[in-house]
Amino acid sequence: MKAKMVTLDNKAAGDIELSDAVFGLEARKDILQRVVEWQRAKRRAGTHKTKTMSEVSGTTKKPFKQKGSGNARQGTLRAPHHEGGGRAHGPVVRDHGYSLNKKVRVLGLKMALSAKQKAGQLIIVDDVKMSDAKTSLMVARFEKLGLTKPLFVTGAVVDENFAKSARNIKGVDVLPTQGANVYDILRHKELVLTKEAVEGLQARLA
């Protein structure tokens, strides 16, 4: 399929050919959900931790004798059912990530790109290089393009001036081609790809 290409000033810059195998698929919510959950699990820090009975500070002395007190027998005050005791089966430091089949990950990215294309939220620009890092100039260009919360995917290397101009604008993210992922694509309202990004993604997902 063919798509129109524009400049950052929203002027026509010709057409570009989009692969139906990458931008023309029917999105499946179950595939997108699996990839998003996989990404979010990998991003979790996993640094939550509670102390077990062996880790809390306190005496090791038996609270009272085994028999004759009329109370239930107790061996330690550091047990979970005592105030100040350790926690039973509490969270420990661990990695929440898990493996996901590569074919599913690739299919999820294709479907995320296709979903943006079908919804009319995919914009392709010829280039995003800027001579100066000026946020005000970037805001004006965003207004011309009608962008509110865009994700920019540029070439292999992000232009430094463009990145500096966009980083102070709320809701805007900039990624290189290799950083394109399902979660970030879906959580932004618009997806803006450069010509180099389109070529790189089609080669990567072919």
C-alpha cells in the first residue's frame, strides 16, 4: 500500500510504499495483550522485600515454659502471628520477566503498527533533523501536524537537536528504530515514523 509522506512543517514530501505484511494486518487483541504484559513484566524492578522470621531482630528465648501457663505453647516471639514478628510467605527480591516466543513478539509489533495505520494515527515524515534545539519551534511544528501525544520513531540514531527539542514537551517520546515496541506504540495517541524508520522496521520484520 502507498502512504503520503510529509515534512515536519506538514508539507507534502511524496509517497512511500508500506508493506502489507507489516502495516496491513488485522490486529488481534489477545496477541497485543500478551506482548504488552510480557514487556511490563520485564520492566518491573522486583525489589520488593519483607523480612522472614529468621531475619527480624529479637530474642531467641522461649517466651514462657511449655506447660502449666494455660496458654498455647510458643517457641519464639519472632513468629508471624506475633506483633513485630517476621512475615510468612512475603515477597522476595526476584525477576518478574519471563520468555515469550519470538514469533509472537514480532507478530505483536506488526499488529501494533497495523492498528495505528488502520486508525489513521500513523504519520510518516521524511526526516526529523534540526539545525537548532528549540522547544518552541517543535511545539509549532506539532500544531501544524495536529499532534497531541506522539511517539517518534526515527532512524538508527536519534538526531540530538530533535531529541533535546522534544524532551520538554509533555506526552512526547522519541525512540530509535531498534527501540520500537508494542507498549510504547499503543500508549501514545499518534505514531510518527521517519522514512528511515519505515525502511528499518520493514527490513527487521520481513
